[in-house]
Amino acid sequence: MLPCGYIFALVYFNRNKVAPRQCLMTVRIVVNIVRLESLMKKVMLVVGIIGVIVMYGGFLYFFFSGVPTAALPWFLLICPWVCIYFGLTQTQQIASLSWLKNKFTFTSK
């Protein structure tokens, strides 16, 4: 399956009657950008997973060793999850948002 950017570039350049050589160069650039985006998603996923392990490990260490954890800002514990979210594919992002919506939606019966 071709990446969305690749298909868009082919349609755009075919409609506007651009020279094939120029079209091919632009398609290569678009494909390289898609590869870069894929690589960055993987990096964010790995950084997020390592961040969860380090942050929560440190928090639990402080918590069980008796060090007060009240001074730790709450957003430190959320930051790795943001990296993990943006490291997921679009389908997985939508599925996780719908899971959160269903998890925290309270309906009266």
C-alpha cells in the first residue's frame, strides 16, 4: 500500500501537467518525509516507554523509601504518556481516545 503523501503527490502532479522528472524528484522527497515521520514515531514510542519506566520507577522508589513526593509536579508523570500517544499509529491513537472516552463517560441507568 502506498503512503498517503505518495498518492497525493502523484495525483497533484498528473493534474497540473508537471514534467515526469520533476514529479519523480518530488515523489522521492515525499517518500523520504514519510520514512522520516515513521522513524520519528518509533523514536517517540521508545522514548515514551523508557520515560514511563524511569519516571514511575523513580516515583515508586521515592514513595516507598519515605521521601515526600508532594513536590513532584503531576505533569511529570503524564509526559511519557504523551510521547507514547504520538508514537502510535493513527488507528491506535483513535482507538485509545475512544477507550478513554468510554472509560471516563458515566451514564445513569
